[in-house]
Amino acid sequence: MTRTASILASLRRYESRNITYVESDGSWPIVWERARGVHVWDAEGRKYLDLTAAFGVAAAGHANPRVVRAGQHQMATLLHAMGDVHPHALKAKLARELSRVTFERWKRATRISKPETRNSRSAKTIFCNSGFEAVEAALKTARLATGKPGVIAFEGGYHGLGYGTLNTTHREHFREPFRDQLQEFGHFIPYPERLDENLEAIESQIRRTIRCHAVGAILVEPAQGRGGVRIPPPGFLQRLRRLCDEHDALLIADEIFTGFGRTGTWFACEHSGVVPDLICLGKALTGGFPLSACVGRADLMDGAWPPSTGEAIHTSTFLGHPVGCAMALAQIREIREQRLVERSEKLGRALLEALNVQRSGFHASARGLGLMAGLELRLANGSPATALALAVIKEMLRRGFILLLEGAASNVVAFTPPLTITAAQLSGAVEMLGEVLKQSSTRS
């Protein structure tokens, strides 16, 4: 028995069977052994080019030396603090940095809209552990700030699988088994993704929902990741911002996937020049440690949350974990000093052009922003080519390239590599994808 087979057998025996999918022929999954930069090595010693950045986490590369050193030093100094009771210095430092990189920077930007009715000069943060917790902190903030429980979310949206966020995550696969325990305060609206999409009709549907329900927030991914790398047309976020202003609702940007340079700007909302009221961050925030954040306008956060009287109403044991804070500060510094945001924008344009070349002759379409791109595969009749997409990424894995499928039908081959990837590595991966696509299409 190989080492991989032994590890997978142990997982089958001791892990919940709903977690790790294992192909009977042994083609999926691989077992990760180590990772560095843009590469991963499996338990058998095979080397792979990671085109996922491990769900977008490794923006500055796997095991980035500066980030690793920061974590190691902090582990040897202070491994754990006391959440909402006795703080540590790095939590204050990171909260300050998140204010600088979001609302303070937006206040200075000339291309970002800054309505005078909102004081966005600085921000305050609620630290969390995983992405869905940051979204739930944002939902709580909106409820406290507006007094209205309803939330408008979007079809195809993915905001996590906690009981709060399940109310706003659209896919029935995740929601249906637990529907009888959900409050169902989320109201789903179509998410536009075509330039010719009728935004007026979507706006009218939102207005009708607001008239019928007490809506305190609009929760949106400025670009959908798990929904299938869906990029909304220009003007969409501006309309949402205007609707929130008109109806005393908060605009929440879920940038857990898109934040920290993924789409060629620090945050994807910047493509639209829109400032949200709250922004949810995670994944690439630390480069590999479970830490997330709900960051909001300082005046809004102070108005929503009462001063602590010794017992916080939203907290956790590991809130603002010192190792995570140290790694986040190093990760942000790496992204800034290595100019990875600009790199993402430049390489992203080349990636999209290359994908458009490879799709020629197939029922496929390419789309993306920065280093977040997808190739959607369809059959001649227009239905999702799910089987073909699965065959493609399995063959790519066999050839040493790690890819994932996105979209409800799992027919979008997604590219979200580390922002440190080279142009040559990207080009080679796309060329290989084209070759595999041709071979797989012939077989099917």
C-alpha cells in the first residue's frame, strides 16, 4: 500500500465520511506533504504547480519566508492570548493596519466614491477565525445598526456554512438538509454576469423585496468565486450602494475570496469605485493561519455595538489570535512590498487572453478579474459540461497541475494561483489545459 493510500484509508476510518471525496480508481485526491512558493509536493514526492493557491489563501506564495518567520517568532513569544479579556499588542496593530488598507486608503483615493453622508475616515474591526464567522459578525452588525433583520443576498452566492451564513448562501446542496433549522432571513436576487444584463430589472426586484421585508443589509461578493467566477457588469455595485443609502441598509462586501489583490486591486469593490459599509476578509489575510475579520466604518461600528461592560456579546476563545495577527501583518507587508496587486492585474490580463485562445473550437467561455479567472465548459446543447470538466481537472492533476471546479454545476475550471506565479508558469499551464481539453473532448 502506498503512503497516500494508507493516509486515505485512515481518513475513511476516522474522519466523517462527508468530508474527503476519494475516487475508487485512486485518481483523486492527492495527499499534500509540503508546499513552497507556487509548488506542492504530495506524499509520494510528486511535484505540482498549484493553480488554486489553496482556495486563494497563499496569495504571497506557500510558506512565504517572511510570513513563516513572523509566525514562528510569535509562537515562541506568545502562542495564545485571551480574546476579549486580556489583549496583546499585535491585535491592536493589525486592527490599525486593516483600517489603513481599507477605509483610510479609500478616503484618500480619487477614483473611489466618498458620499459626504458617511464618515469613512477610519475603520474598526471584529476579529474572527474563519470566513463565515466574519460574515456572521457583519450580519450581526447590520441587525444592531438598522434594527432590521432581513438581508438581500444573491443567487450563486457563497458566504459560508454556519447557521447564520446558510441563510445567505444560495446553493441548495448546502441549505436543504438544515432548512427546518434556518431562520431564512435571506432574500435571493439574481446575480448579473453579462454586459447586456438588465440591471434595471434587478434593481426593481430589490426594491420590491425592500418594500415587502424589513431589509437591513445587502450582502454581495463583488465577484463571485465559488458561484463560478462570475463578474458583474459595470454599474452593479453602484446601484447597490445607492439602494442601501436610500433605504437605510448597509452594503456588506464579502471579499473573503477576492481580497488582498486577487482581482488586480487590493479589494474587488475598488473596480467599481464603491465603498461598502462593512467588508469581510479572510483567506489571503494571513497566508495560511485561520484568522478573518469584519471591518466596518468606525462610526457605524460604534453606533451598532455598545461599549464592553466586561462581557462581550460577540467573541470567541481565539479572537485575534497572536500568531494569526503576526502572520497577517507580514502577509500584508509582502503583498505591498512585492507589488503583488499590480502583478495580479498584469498577469490576469495575459491569463484571460490565453484562456480565450484555448477556448476556440469549444463550447466554452472565459472570464475573470486579475488572477481570478474561469473557463466555463458547456455541451453543444448549452447544458453544463460537468463530466468533461471533471475529466479535465483529473487529467491536469495527473500531469502535475492542481485546479478546482467552481459553479453550481461544477463546470467552470477556475484559476486562482498564488500572485507570485510567473508568466511562463501560467502560460505553460494554460497550454497544457488546452491540450487536455482537446484530448478529453475527443474521448467524450
